[in-house]
Amino acid sequence: MSFESSNLTFPEQYNAELDRLLLSYSVKMSYSAKHTFSVPGDELNCIYYIKEGRTKHYMMNDDGTEKILYTLTPGWFFGEIGWFLGYSTGLYSQTELPSVLYRVDGDACRRLLNQDEMFRDTLIRGYCHKLLVMRYEIENLTFNSCKNRIKRLLASSVDLKNVTDPGWYDLKVKYTHYELGVIVGSARVTVSKLMNELCNEGFIRVINRRVQVNAEKYRAYIGSTREERDV
């Protein structure tokens, strides 16, 4: 899995032809932002396709600590594993933005798998991508400290195209400390402590509540990460 994929947000892959195909096999569902539309224990006799918006999919322990698995954008399916295996879901699924989803029931999924190559290939590619992300996350959680996981996330989110301050990169996404904790798998208080350490080390700075990454330290960090992968 590439270093750039560590923010767990899948890139948009909207396909207008696939959209037209699914429209005749599905029920269109519209949700506002922050709407939880699936919880652990729900039986999935269908799959969902994201037409518009963005959805996050995460686990939660008994203490209320969350760990995000991935965030999906237009063109991605989800629910395929639970539907295919006949399992209830173990995840919470929530919209991050106002979203439009297509709900494709199980019988229609089977017909499309048998009859339509585009549907079949898109579904399989999406599933394989999720497997790679899960493998990356196992490696990340097993071999990297929480501090390094935060650095990897911030470095993967820098905006290299729009430099507003010489020597510093803005982030493409504005994260709260809670959201950082959900992604890297840690408590908010721990994230706050480590963000302060990164500020003291000069890796980041906070200007008007906006996190910026030091360009020189970013390039050094990217270089060291690539060297580790090549060893």
C-alpha cells in the first residue's frame, strides 16, 4: 500500500455508465450529513453504492473509542462482504456529507454479477482495494508508534499544489484531535499530547487553528519512509 493512502479516504472513482446501470436495479436513498444508516448487528441482504457525498465506516469498543476503517467517496460499494457471506455487519456506517446512495438488493446483485462484466470488475476491484488498506493498517498499527501514525497521516494529507506560506504546507483536510484519534486508533487526549510534541519538534505548527506541516521536515520524513520500504 502506498504511503499516500494512509489517510484511509478512498479516491473518487465515479463511473457514469455504472451509475446508469445501477439506477434500474436499486432504490435511491438520500441522507443528511452525520446520519448513521447502519450499525453492528444489521443484517445486510444488499449492497450500497455511493453516488454522491462521503461515508465513513468504523468500529467502536465498549468504552466508546472509535477506530475508522475507511472513508468512501462516489463510485465505491460497501456491504459486499456481509451480503456475500450472509453475515450481519460489525461496523457503524455514517455519512460525513449529505449523500446519495443506491441500495441494490441481493437478488439484483447476483444477476449483475452473472451478467455484467463492468459491475463484477468494479465490485472485485473495490474489495481488493479494501484488503490492501486493511493490510496496510495492520502493518501501521503493529509496527508504528501512535506518534508516527499521526505523522504519516498528516504527511499523507499535505496540499502540495497550493502553497500559501513559503516553507509550510497546508492540509487538504482539516482534522480535529478527536478525528485524528479515530483514524490512527488512539484517544483524543493522547493525540493532543503528541500534536504538542510535533509542534515543539517543528514538524507542524498551528496558525489560526490551521495545522501546517514544515516543508523541509516533510521531505525528510517522506524520504526516510521510502528508505524503510526499500530495505
